[in-house]
Amino acid sequence: MSEAKNFWGLIDYPVTTEKAVRIVEDENKLTFQLKKLKTTREEIKKNFEEEFKVKVEKVNVLINRKGKKKIIVKLKPKFSAGDIGVKLGII
């Protein structure tokens, strides 16, 4: 599988539900909907770090009943998910 050129090539959209916004503020995590199911955690982490110039601590992947893949990206404590959320218009 060929790698996407950048983070936005992997992502469909940022999730903006109440819960997603709450975890941005409380747990330093960002939530996104992926375009493809075959995207790996390593690809997501590498592209996210390059796009936003931050360090990712962990990437959680969820696949819902409809077959859509959602990711939750936890940033290292040194970086703020809130700042990225403001840039993206989530907060």
C-alpha cells in the first residue's frame, strides 16, 4: 500500500461532537474520521506529527458498526490539543 502524501490525505474530517470536544480539553486528545480502513497507526502518527509539529503519545483506532474508522490521537503533555483544536475550528 502506498502512503498518503500528507495527513489531510488520510483524514475525512475532524469529529466535533460534545464528547470529542470534551476530551480535547480534559484529556489532550483529538478525534478524526478516516477516509480508508487500511490506514495504519504508524502512518497516522508520522503524518500527524509532520503536519502539526507536535509529538504523539498514542493513537487509538475504532471501527464502528457501519465500517467507518475513527482515530483518537493523544498528544504528549508538552503539547496542547486545544491549540490544534482552535486552528481546526473544533473549539
